[in-house]
Amino acid sequence: MTTPTYHTLARILTQEFRCPPDAIRPESGFGELGLDCSGRRIDFVCAAEDALRLRLPDEPLAAPAGWTLGRMCSVIDEVMARDGAR
């Protein structure tokens, strides 16, 4: 996955959350990325919202077990397309 959204989230994960670059893959779950506690998930989602200047649905926070980085990118891209952010 080489979308601008993916690269933005990967940058946030490496720079702000000190996630090892080799752990960042589209299929990586939140737990694998060190976002297994709700506070870190909230911080990550807020950082993504700030960087991309948008508001995400509550799903990434409500059901983190099923979320992957790739799925989050897809949701962000859908929100951006719907809101005309791009």
C-alpha cells in the first residue's frame, strides 16, 4: 500500500509513537503497532485526524481488535472522498 494516507499514518507511527518501521504493514493490527491500550489508540486517531484535517468515525476506537492499518487507511480515504477533502 503506497497511498498518501498510508505514508502519513506510517510517519505518525514512526515519529510520534516510536513504532519500528518494519512493524508497519497494511495488515498490521493496532496491537501489533503498540496501540493496544485505548489511550494510545485515541492519541493515534487524534494525531491522524490532525495531520489529515478530518474527523473519523468512532469505529477505530470502539472495535480495535478488527482494525488494521490498511483498513484505517481505507476508512480515511472514504471520509476524504465523501467530504471532498482531496
